[in-house]
Amino acid sequence: MPGYDAFLLVSFGGPEGRDEVIPFLENVTRGRGVPRQRLEQVAEHYYRFGGVSPISQQCRDLLAATEKDFAASSVDLPVYWGNRNWRPLLADTIAAMAADGRQHAVAFVTSPYSSYSSCRQYLDDIEQARAQAGPGAPRVDKLRPYFNHPGFIEPLADAVRAAAMALPAGADGFDLVFTAHSIPEAMAAASGPAGWAYPAQLAEASRLVAERVGGARSWRLAYQSRSGPPSVPWLGPDVTDCLAELAAAGSAGVVLVPVGFISDHMEVVYDLDVEAADAAAGLGLPLARAATPGTDPRFAAMMTELVRERLGEVPPRALGDLGPAVGTCRNECCVASAAAAGETR
């Protein structure tokens, strides 16, 4: 089994001040030909929150929880953190690891699913960062997808129950709308076999959460945060269309569940807490949003378990019928055009 000497948290990154917003968005969209006007439109989402994305602080909190759980579980690995698009940048972190003499790291990526933008692009960025660091760069092994792991599903189910309690009294038979970042349909098709592709993994995670919550009249999977040219088909339906359909059907209330995210990206706090909430208010539809699970102790414990699983100390765990995801991606898995990713978080 591999002998690891470091743990690396790899995330998307986000600005922490107004002056960082445009440079951050330029990093996200580099090489994709996104017009400056579009960047300025997206920047307004960040300015609404003082130019601060919540993801960076949530990563710090997650690292602190991981260090604590590592110590309790006798996992003796120093922890590092690197982002794809903002400080601490992955290339700088890999260089620091090399300077510290680290040779073989295990990496946890803050996306539970398989697709180009949620998995393969992280692998590509890790390899680019290693190339920049030079011959002394540590080898980095990414941990497997964990969309159906109890440490992800169970905190999310508890968050849904808590959100449902915030709906108006008498809102029995509420509806659940699970949301995830939309991606181009072609990218989704390339994310794995039909039963394991990005939409199938999202549907399975949603089903597992809905089963544990109980009391909901219905549940459905919707998508949010679509970007890119209108001529390119993306996954749907859009979350606001689902809200309109439920309002027309007489829903007593809806809990939005950001099942596609482990922590609060700008897509969660703006696209759901602002845009979707405004749409629901206009429809007269009571709405509550479930918290993301990334700071729950059970989630940090899952990270420790995944490391121990890779070391061969514990067997893989997964809920539902799909079973655990594979531990190592095939070279051809989730290959897609980077220009199609279209993310502007």
C-alpha cells in the first residue's frame, strides 16, 4: 500500500475582498474567451457580499476539523491546502510541499462527483502544479468520489430536516428540490457509464437523502448556475422552473437542497439564497434552504475514513445500490473540452 507523508485539500477557491473578485474570475475563465462584460456581471454577485466568497473560510474550518479528526484517529499526516483559482494557489502549495520534502500526498477534492469540472479538471490542475514545481514535486493521489458515503449523506439529511422546520407552520407535505451545478450535456455524457455518470450520481445522492428525511410530498433534481453560450445544451431543468411548477401545483413549501456542493460557493449564496429565493417570493411559495455539510464533524470524519480506506486500514463504505466509487480514475475518464466547462463561481 502507498506510504503517504502529507494530506492535501484541493478546492475551487474564492475571493476575500472586492479587489480580488475580477482577478479571481479571470483565473476561473482563463483561455475560454469569456467577455469582460460577463465577468463584471458575475462580479456583482460577489460585491453583494462584500467581495467575499464563503468557501475560503469554510475550507479553513474544514482543515481545522480534519486535523482534529486525524489526531483522534492516529492519522499522522501534515495537512496542506491549495486552490485551483485563488490563493492559496495549488501551484504554490505543491511547491511548498516539495520544499518541505514531501514525496507522496493523498488529496481530498471538495466535490463528491465525477465529471470533467468536478474531478478530471482537478487532476489536470494537480499535474500542472507538479510540473511547475519541478522534479522534486510530490506525487499526489486523489481520493475517490464520495457522493453516496454516509459522511456526506447523513449530515445533508439532518440539514434538510432542520430547514423543513423553518417552513411556515402547517406546511405539511413539503417538496424537496435538490440542486447541482449544471454542466454541458456532452460533458455529462462523458462523465462515466450511464449508471455512474454525473446526473446518475446526483440522482442517487438525492434519493438517499430524501429517503432519510421522510415527510416530503415529492423530491426532484434540478440544476442551477448555467453559463456558456445558449447554443450549447446544458443539463436541466433549471431550479427556478421547478419552483414555478411546484407553486402552480399547490406546494405548501419547498426545501432547496444544494446536493451538488459540500460548502457554500457563490452559486449557493447567490443563485439559491438570492435568485431562487426571490423567484419563490414572487410565486408566493414558502422556501427554506438546507445547509451544506462541509463543516459537520461527520464530514471531517469521512475524510479521515477515506484516507484510511486508501491505506487499506478500513473497507470502503457507501449507501444505496451503486456501491463505492472506484479509487483511481482511468486516464480516459471524464475527458472533455476545458472550454466547455464554463464555470464562473
